[in-house]
Amino acid sequence: MHFTKKPLFLFILFGCFAIYGQESTEKEVLNIFTFEAIETLYQEKPKPLLVFIYTDWCKICYGMKKNTFNSAKVMQLLNEKFYFIRFNAEEKQDITFFGKTFTYHPTGTNTGMHELANKLATKEKRIAYPTTIILNTAFEIDVQLVGFYNAKEITRIITRYLD
């Protein structure tokens, strides 16, 4: 009798997992582009760019990546109305964007900043992380936000920008 209960229990247990596994859990996915990819896409469909500049060591940046940009509403707005670029300010690879090549500039043994991050994120001769920038379709900086913004704040700023 004990032997028959175990297979029945396992059958029910695995049946629950199988049913759960078949549920549709489609989650909105944020489309993240590179500067190089934007050149081609822009030719087909011009849209403003939202560039999120961060570093790997920045806890506030991590919080925005994990929370702000994982909001379904933020993802929907960015996917529909912008090209979204997540850019590490300490990226060491050269980036060619519309005919100009931007490079990494070391400032110490294991430190440095990418020229493009410096160009986009500098505000009043200073740079801070994270910095979120909106570039219009002429690639001019329209909005430059320094610091942490939650999903509600970013949604409000994006919506206001689009109006």
C-alpha cells in the first residue's frame, strides 16, 4: 500500500509542474541596441534615442537597470517610441557612430572613461552615474538626467518629452 501512494504523489507533483510550465508567462522584453545598430535602424525609421550611461561598480546604476528599466510601462514606452542604448561608461571597445570613432581613454592603471560617455554625460564640466540622456532625431541632447529615477518618474519624463 505504501508503494502505490508514492507513484501517485509523484504523478500529481509532476503534473502540477507540467501545467504550470505551459502557462503563458510572456513578459515584455526591453529592446536594447548598440550605437552601431542605430545607424541602420535610423535610416529605416528615425526615432529619438534614450541612452542610459552606467558603470559596473555603481550601485545606483544597478538599481535602475534592475528596477526602472524592468517596469512593463517603461519597456513599452521605450520599445515603441525610442531606440534604447545601455552604455557602460568604462567600455574599452571603440565605437563608430555616424562616421566618427570614439575611444576609451585610460585615466589610471585600471580606470578610465569612454570618450562617447564623456561627451554625452558631462554636465557642468562634471560627470556622474547614472546619467540618462534623450537625444532627438538630429542626435542633439534634449534631456540629461543625473542620478536615480524610478519607473514612475521615467515614465512621466518620457511622456512629457513625447508631448
